[in-house]
Amino acid sequence: MSRIQRTHLQCYYVSIVSMLLMLLLSFTLENWLKVEVTPLFLAAVVFMSWYGGLFLGLVATVLATVGKDYFFNLPLYSVPPLNWTDVCNLIIFSLVALFISSIHSELHTARPKPDVELEKLKVSHFHLLETINEGICIFNTEGQTEYVNPRLAQMLGYSTEHLSDRSIFDFINHQARLEIEQWLEQENHKHPQTKQRFEWRLQNQDQSGIWVSVSISPMLNQQGELSGAIAILTDITERKQIEAALRHSEAIAKARAEELETIMETVPVSVWIAHDPQCHYMSANRTAYEMMRMPPGSVMTATPASGEYPFPFKIQKNGQDIPLTELAMQRAGLTGQEVEAEFEFVFSDHDIRYIYGKATPLRDTDGHVRGVIGAFMDVTERQQAEAERQKLMSLLQQKQEWLDLAQKSAKIGSFYWEVPANVNVWSQELETIYGLKPGEFGGTYQDWAKFVHPDDLMNAEAELHRCINLGETEYFTDFRIIWQDGSIHWLQSRARILYDDAGQPCRMVGVNIDISERKQVEEALRQSEARLRQLLQSSIIGIIEVELDTITFANDAFLKMVGYSQEDVLARKLNWQAMTPPEYNEIDQAKVEEVLTSGVCIPFEKEYIRKDGSRVPIMLGAARLTSGPSTWVCFILDLTERKQAQAALQESELMFRTLANTTPQMFWITQPDGFHEYFNQRWYDYTGGTLEKAQGEGWLAILHPDDVQRTIECWYGCLQTGKDYEIEYRLRRADGEYRWHLGRAIPLKNKNGQILKWFGSCTDIHDQKLAIEERADAWEKERKARIELEQANRMKDDFLAIVSHELRSPLNPILGWAKLLKTRKLDQIKTKQALEVIERNAKLQARLIEDLLDVSRILRGKLSLNTCTVDLVNTIEAALETVRLAAEAKSIDIYTELATNECKVEGDPNRLQQVVWNLLTNAVKFTPEGGRVEVRLEKIGAWAQIQVSDTGKGITPDFLPYVFERFRQADEGTTRKFGGLGLGLAIVRHLVELHGGSVQVTSPGEGLGATFSVKLPLIATYQVDNDYRLPDCTPNIQGLRILIVDDDADTLELLTFILEQHGVAVQAVTSASAALEAIAQNKPDLLLSDIGMPEMDGYMLIQQIRASEAASITKLPAIALTAFAGESNSQKIISAGFQRHLTKPVEPSELAAVIANLIQI
């Protein structure tokens, strides 16, 4: 039993209580029995030292000494003065108490050592039992549990407290109880005891039960008798489940095998099983033998060892025998793959059966082929049915083609619409009707609705909803559609609506028919009917319908003409022959024959006898109706007023012609529709034509070609509005000369405002016109000249101001830093900075001057190109290098995307580089810090496109048209942020156009950047043998002897220094005469001469040198150095005798390159 651990507080508490009890007992014994209390106090010390050890014994000794002396020595309840006797008694008592305490302390310390070791061992075993993954149970011989570990409690679903002191028989079945009782009985009578294993099914808390493997070992007491047992329980539920599953699977497999064997015998499919990959040993079902027409079991191999053919029939494919090794079963066994095959069994009676099947390899657990199983079917009937189906499909396809052809010719397209899924399938003909390409239709109802005319879509949908609501199956409507090109077409839709069992529409099948032509015909018919009704309602023309000789219909105009009424017509009292005077019988008979022959007769004049006996002159035309040969319709025009007017007209016409032919103007008359029917004699005299040529629209032939269109518009406009006509145009005279005429015409109207005639004249105004035009031209020229002069003066002033600003601006830092350098007070860093500023601004001035000269060449048409084959990639990269430092200074990211394939053009490499440099400079200048510039080069067909884009200032839409104009800037005020002359982009456009290209600019707006696009024509690949490439290294001119001539000492000193830096031996002179003397003394390798010099200029110098070299084979290489940069100066320099020329200021690298190039020549 383990030693009880006590706290210090408990020890003190027990010590005090013990002493108090001892005091109380001592008082009692002393008062009642008069017993000496000293042994009692010693007993208390003994108890406390045994209970709490040495320390507590010491405490008890002190308390006992004080208590005994205070309560039991005289005087009582006080501390008396000590005498030797008392001191001896106290010392003896204390020593005895201390001795007893020490002895107990030693015993107390020595005795627990084995107990501690045992306790540690028990704790380890206890910890092992608590953490082990197996269930542990300790029970006595009666089956009562003495210990259960947490794992067993977990397995049974209980807590350890719930399992303690319970019988193990509560958790096992009857059979297990008998087994354990029998084992306990055997263990009581057997020595030595042995372990035993059982497998039990325990009942856990949720009554589901678990299987455990139990290992029981006996436990003996100190006498060696059986006191109980310890059981170790392992959960084998999962193993039991797997074993049960395996037994179940084996049973199922056995049943499946029996079922498979039954199926093989009953299935109507031939099944073969080969028990080896070579198909030496075979088994087959009954259906297979029936298919082969052989008794069951007669064929046990498909590949006999003897090589004999095992079947009484032939196995063929398309009439060719199939070797045994090529049969499906054998191929599957050899290749290890599934084989699908079709072949024929050809029997001796020439009966052929078509067989189809598959053979699949069987594999063992290692994946090796151990056999083959094959299933084959007699598909002879299917083959025959397939052949019949193919025949029917061919016939169906032919009929479909006929249907498609019929639909195409009749402009009919079919459709199929699945309503719930909204899937609309159109035929190709229907897509054509809707103006679509095959497969272009989207396939939904909404895609169809987009084509329907907005005015017709609602009606078409309403008709569809009406049919669905009423449950009708036939849908019929007309509507218009709008093609993608905007044209409108009429369609007629005829369809059948199909419904499901719930009465909801499920699909719609029908056709659309293009009825545009029919609609056009109907519209024409409607217009014709409208015109006919209008004609019938007219009071001018009489219309009658005649059947034989009787008038069966007459309009009011005819009845008014002859004096009869509608009652007379209804009574059939009107006979057209009775109304005709006898003298017209002959012509009437001729016209009747004409109608019977041709169906119509040409209108002719005759008379009718009115009801009152008077005669009315008429014009009659007739036509036979289709309803019968004796039914006609006649149109009668009353000529009474016309006849009366003809007489008056003849007299008036005579007077008019006389007056018209005597007027000096050309006079003409037209009908209300503008048909010219009369010209006076003056017209014929001027034009030299005839009435036949000028009649109708013939007069237009003598109009000047430039005046025809506006004359027609003016003339026909007046015909429609009835306004007076007045126009000036040129008419061709008979001799071919065009002369200006004033054409005027006014309409003659009746009292109703209707135009009867147009009367017009043409008056010759040629001389006046020329005088007016001359005055107008002179005034317009003067006005334009004045405007151009004012604009030129304004642009000149603006330009001079800009030039002054741009030239003076760089001079300020140049002069400022130059003066500071002269003081020699700058350190090395500031000196370097000063030189860089001076160089940068000097280059800026040189660029400004070069731009001015380029513009001057452009204005005079003197800008020329030195063309060669140019690789644009090299050109762009060279331009990028010149602006890279400026971009880096503003933290601008330059992104390039250059074509990997060759982009080569025919052009001037320097000018093309100038184009790219100008665009890049502008992009960097107008892009703020941290911006981005993109450069792209790509091929677009036969063109190379260079694009420079930036994220900078952008261009307003108002200024975009003027970007490439000279001297134009978006910001021209004194507060402008960006400098420049406004020439760069004008030069870019001109240079690009000289190369046969184009340049464009786009910008989303101000602050959104801009994109410049340059297009240049590419050259064929065979033309690019000699590509121009920019020099990529410093030329070597070391050791040359060069004579420099310049009257400007500063320039002379600079050139000398530059060349000496390249290792050149320089001889510098300040005049041409000194140069001639130097050449005579020691001829140099090259001459570098200024042009503008006093007394003898560079032209005179080179001419004398060339004259002296007339008899010499070698010529002195000469380079001109001039500040005159015009194109004419360049030509003059070359023609004078120089081979090259350079424009001041000179770039050191360019000077060295030109010298090296010339010396190589």
C-alpha cells in the first residue's frame, strides 16, 4: 500500500490537535487518578515523530516541554524560575524526546525506500496500461473486474468507472462465458498455469457488438493459488468483416460462375473461350456450335498442332480466305489487345453467313495473357437490312436533293424550332433567304427576331400567341425582314405547331417563302387599280363596256357626253352602232376586225349621235376583255372643246410663229412635263440643228458638259415646283464655240393653277459674262493675294519671333557657361557639366538651323535623297540611341517591339533616321516624367509600318488636322511649355512622302498621348543584297597627312585639335594662297577647305588645284567645309571639284567617318 503524502499544513494541524488532546487527557488523569503525565507527553512526541518525521517530532518536543512545565509544574500556569532539579528534569525529558524523534525519523526514512521503487514501477506499469492500444481487463475468479483500461472502455463505449466492479459476463455471450468458466476451472487444477486465446463477440453500449481476440493469462497470489486473470483484448472487427466479405465474395463468385455458365448456354451469341494465348484448347457454348452447324464438343481447338483446318466451312473476308493465325481469337491472344472483326462463314452449299464479333484477351494476376474470350453474332440479316437501309438512304438523299433544289428554285427555306430548349435549326436555303451564309444563323428565337422588321415583329408574335392560346396547329402569316445590308424582303411563314401531352407547344416545323416579287406585283396591281379607279372617276374620259352591240356599263362622263342616263344603261337601251352616224360604219368595221385580231385597236376619231340628235366629236379606243371575245371596253374622249380650240389655235399659232421668228432671242416652248416641242428660227440658226434633234431632251446635247448636271437639276426642279426658271449656261454654236446664255422660262397656267405650257428664251450674254468674270477674277485674285500676304506677314512675324526665341535660348547657357569657364574657378565636375550644356545647346542650334534649311529645300523642291537598301531595324535602333539619355533623364520607359523578319526599304538612311529621331524626340519631349514611349515595327502586306506611341500631352481634336503643317504649334503663346519651331513634323511628312510612304497621327485627346504611324513600301528580298548599315565603330584615320584651310582661327584650331586626337598629322593655314604653297611643297593625303574666305574662296582654290592636276592620274581628295547648307550650294561644291562637303558645325565622329570613307575611295 502506498505511503500517504501529507502537506506541511496538515502536519502542523495534526501536531497542535494531538498536543491539545494530550493536555486534556493529562488534566483528566492527573485530577482524577493522580497519575504522572510525563509518559503521556513522551507518547505524544513518539506519535508525532512517527507521523511527521524528525521535524514534527522536534515541534512536538518543544510543545510538550512548554506544556508540561506551564500546566503541570508548580507554580501552575506560569513560567517559574528554574532550579537545578527542574533543569535536569527538562534536559532529561528533552533528550529522551529527541532520541525517540530521531529513532522514528530514521525508521521513517529507511522503511519507504523499497516502497518508493515499487511505487515507481507501479506507476510505469499503470501508465503503460493506460496508453496501450489494446484493451486490458483484470478480473478475479468470480469474473468481477478489478481493473479496466481506457482503451477497453472506449471499445465498449463505456467509461472506466462504469466498467469497474462489474462482471465480465455482462459483456460476453453464453458461449464465451462457458469457455472462460471452463478455463478458470482448468487453471485451478493445473500447474503450471498457461495462457489461453479466444475470439469473442462483445456487446458494446450501442448494442452493435464488436469482435475481439482475447489473450488470457492467470494471476497467482502469494500462496501460488489462482486469484484471477488478466485479459488483453484486440479489436478484430474489421478483420472479421473482411473475412465475411471474402466469404460473401467467394459465394457470389461461385454463383456468378454458375450463372455465367448458364448464360453461355442460353445467350443467343456464340461464345468461345481459349484457355491459352495460342488458342490450342478451346471451349464454346451451344450457340457457337449451332452457328458452325456442328455437333457440340466436336471442335476443341482453333489452332490444331497438326496444322489441319479444323472447320467444315471457309472463313473469308470479302471473298478472300483468312489464315487461322489472322482470326480474331488468335490475334487477340498474340497481340494482347481487343480485336473487333467482321468476316463470313462460307458453307459447302454456298450459303454465306456474315459474322461480327470481338475477341478480348484474358490476363492473370501478373498481367500476362492466359487466354482469350470471344463473342460473335450472325449479322446476316443486319447486313441485308443495312444494305436495304443504304439503298433507302440513297433514295432519301436523292429526294432530299430534289427537295433542296425545289426549295432553292422556289425560294423556300425550312426550319425546325424546339420551343422549350429554344433551339432553332434552319436549312441552308432559309439562311440564304435571310441573306446569311451557311451556318451563320445563331440558332435561337431571339436570333430570328433580330431580322424581322420592327413594324411586323409584334404582328408575327401576336399571331403565334393566338394560335398557341387557341390550340391551333396551323400558323400562317406574312412579314418583312431586314437583311444585314439594309434591304427589305417579304416572307410568308407556314408552319405546324406540335403540342405535348400537357397541351404546351413543344416544337414548330415549317417553311418560309420569299414572296418579295409577289408583293411587288401586288403593289403594282394596287397602284394600277388605284390609277384605274382614278381614271374611272375622271369626268374627262368616258368608259363603256360593250357586250355584242349593247352597252352594259357606262360611266358618268360618257353619259354626260351623249346625253343619256344610268337608267338607259340598266334598261339596255344604248347600242353603240345605233349611236354611230352611217358615214363611220366602214371605219367601225375595220376597228372591230382589229380588236378581234389583236385584242385592241388604235384610238381613232369619229362622232356619236346624242340623245337630242346632235353630234359629238369623240376619240375612241377599244380593247377585248378576257372574259369573252364579244366583251369589250372602250375609252371615249370628248373632242368638242378640242375641235373648237383647234380652229382658234391655228389662227393664234400663225400670229405666234411670225412674232417668235422675228425676235433676236432663241425662243422655245415645252409641254408641262418639260418635253420641248417648239423652237423658233433663231434656235436653228444658232445651233445648226433640226427640230427632230432638239425635240424632247435633245437640246441637252448643245450644253457645255460642265453645265449639264446643274441645268438638269434646276430645270426639273422648276418643273416640279412651278417656279420661274432662270439659269446661266453655255450653249454650243454651229461652229463649235460655246457662248454664255441667260435661260429663262415661265409656266402658263390655267385658272386652276395647272401648268399648260412652258415658254422660255435664251439670251446671248457671252460678252457681258466675260467682262463680269474678268472683273470678278481680278477682284478675287486681289482678295486672295491680300489675305495670303496678311497671313504670310503674320506667319513671318510669328515664325521670326519663334526663331529668335529658339536661337537665343541655347545661346544664353552657351555664353553663360563660356564666361564661367573663362574665370577658371569651376571644379572638374562643374567644368564637365558646363561643357555638356554647351555641347547640348550647340547641337540644338545646329538642329534648328538644319530644320530651317530642310524646310527651305522642301519649299523650293530641292530636297533630294541618297537612296540605298535600308534595314529599318538598324535605323530605329540608331535613332533610339540618340534619345535614350534624354528618356532616362525623365525616367521614361521606352518599349520596343521590332519585327524579327527583315523590314527593308529603298531610301535615304540618314533621312529615315531623321524621321524616326524627330518622332522619338517629340514623344520624349511631350511625355511627363515616369511616362512610357512605345516603338513598333511590323510588316503589313507590302508595307513596313513604324509606330511611335507615347503617354504624354496628347493632341486636341481641333489641332489634329494641322499637326504636319509648317510653323504650326498647338501652343503658340509666350507661356508655352514646350519649345521648337514647329518644323519637325512637317519635315517628317515630306521625307516620308518622298520615300513613297505616308504618315498619320491619332490621339484620344489632350492628356491621353498620341500615336504616329509611318508606312513605307517594302522592297523585294532579291533587292536587298547591299544593305545600308550605320557605322558601329570609330574609323581609323591615324597617320594621314591633312591640310586644313580656314580663315576663322577658332574653327581652324578646333579642326586641328579634332584630327590630332585621331592621330592625324595636320598642317593648318588661314588662306587659299598659303594652301597652294603648302600643296606645292609637300602634297598632303587630303584637303579640308572652307568655302567662304577673303580674296580667294574655296571654289577658286579647288579649281586651281584641279587645273594643276589635269595631267596627273591621281587626284587630291578634297572635302569642303561650309556654313552654306543649301541644296544649290551642295551641287556647286561637288561640281567645283570637291568630292564631299560638310556643313558647320561639324561633328567630330562624322568628320572622321567622311575622311575615312573618302580615303578608301
